Amino acid sequence: MKKTSLILSIFILLIFSNLTINSCSTREDTVNCFPNNPINVTLNLNLPAYNNLNYDSGWIYVNEQQSGTRGLIIVRVGNSFKIYDRNAPHICPDNNTTLEVKDNIAILCPKDGTRWILRTGQPESGAKTSLPPKTYTNFNFDPASKILNVYY
């Protein structure tokens, strides 16, 4: 009886261990250690802090509550937006992997110098990865009120 209970306990432990490992499996668009935090941000583009998003190629950092683990980079692209997570998609997060905008045209990973094109997210030549920054496509924009909602 004790042997059966022990085997059953080990079997159940293995099943739960496997479920836990699989729930953190590799994502196709980032490294497997990429944090997965909820995003729920509402921006009023009538406010001065978000004015850059009223113009094509304008961008801002968003570091509010519920804007991921390190914040977002939001870029106006024509009549739409590109929304990037500030965690480097190809390196496990540490102190030097928060993405930055450089010269209003590129996104830079300070840890290894990898650069992406700001408007498209495509890696520049010589990039250490073919992964683009994690991009969020769930957003609503009301042009009349200039309210941008980003969620994930």
C-alpha cells in the first residue's frame, strides 16, 4: 500500500511539474524568460505629455502602472501606432536590457548594441537577433477624442 501511494505521489508530482514547465514555454517572438505582464493603458493625446503621438514618427515612453515590466515605447506610424515592450526580446532581463530610442529613428538594446528600426521594429543590419521587439497589436484609438487604449 505504501509503495503504491509513493508511486502515485511521484506520478502526480511529475504531472504538475510538467504543467508548470510547459506554462513557461518558449514564445516564438521572445526568449523563454521574457516576462508576461498585463498591459492596460489609456492615453489622452490632448495632454502635453503625449503630444508627440499626434505626429507621424512621434514617439513616447510609457512607464505607468500596467504598462508591462519596464514600460512601453509607442510610435505614431501614419494613422496607426506601433507599441513595443521595453524588454529586449532576445536576452533574459537584467539591468542593461531595457530598450531605448536613439536619434528618433532606432530602438537600442544597451547590453549588446542590437538596433531595430523604430517605425517597423525590423532588426538593423548587424543585429544580434532576428527577433523584433515584442510588439502589442491590441489597441483602440478614437481620433475624435484622441484617446488611445492599449491592452494585452
